[in-house]
Amino acid sequence: MSNPTYRPFDPWRPAPVKEGSRTQIVQSHYFNVDQVSFESNVFGSFERYILHENNGDTVAVLAVTPDGKIPLIEQYRIPTHRWTLEIPAGHANSPNEKSLDVAKRKLHEEAGFEAASFTQFGRFINTPSFSNQHTSMYYASGLTPVDRGVIGPESPRSSVRLYTPEEAFEMVLRGPIVEAKTEIGILRAHCGLGEKLQ
């Protein structure tokens, strides 16, 4: 590196900007959008739009059936005009619904399984450039089939597909799986996540 940095990385060091004002311009069930003004010693005043989640983290579930398959859900995503393969995931319905309860509900509704064991194995920031959205990741094992629920109007004929970790990993590499939380979960599975959590 031409410009080495000698201090250790500190994600909580003082901010280089100061917030001036904040106005909520969009309110919805899952998120709100604020228009925020900032002051910078280097660039002066500027504004940004910031999306922030309601009711806590997004929750995603990497589940593995007793025969070693990962359930992936076919979902149609309106903003990108395409079908995706995703691990079960969603948001809390209220501030009182805990992330583990969301994981159980989404695995049941979307994939059609209940699990004997849930272990949280990760948490990541989705899009830190314009949002405070975090996703909590759970590993679910000891699966038993149950009746699925309705996902939503966007995917009225959604199907569940079962893949081995190796098949899912190949789809991440080749491109059929492009959704971020699903890629993260499958890559962790490829690294031996199940063995490390047992």
C-alpha cells in the first residue's frame, strides 16, 4: 500500500459531520424515510435521505433439512422485475415480536417447516450508504414439514425448492442466486457453518 494506516480501525470514532435537522417524509409499515441536513467542516452543508427500519432487524433463516437440503423460496420482486431464490426472511409485525419469533414464523410461512433448534450466527448492515437496516441471521436444524402460509400478492404461486449446500453454492457462483442475505447464508454454509454450531 502506498499510504499505510498505522492506527487500528475504530468504527465508533467521532463522526466527520454534524446533523442539523431531520424531517420525516415517508412513513410505512416496514420503514420510514427522513430528509436530513448535515454540516461538514470540509464540504459545508448538504442533505441526505435516510431510510430506517421499524420494529427491529430484518430476520433471515438458513435452514437445513435432516437429509442436508437448504429450502429456498421462489419470490417475485417488484422493484427488480424478476424472480429470486431466497432463504426465508422477513420483518417483525410489531415492536414486541422478537427476532427469534420472526425466524420461526417466516420459516413456517415461507418454507413450510418448523425447527427443533435455532442459533443466531450473524448480523450485517444491508445498505449503510442510505439505510440503518440490519439483518439478523439464524441457522435452523431439526426440521419437520408443516403447512405453508401465504407469502403475499407479489408471489401467488411461490414454490419451495430444496438444494444441497454444494448446489446452492454453485448457484451463487454462477448467478442464479443474486439476493444478498441468501448469498451470505449459503457462503457461510459452504464454510462449514452447521458443523461449527453443533
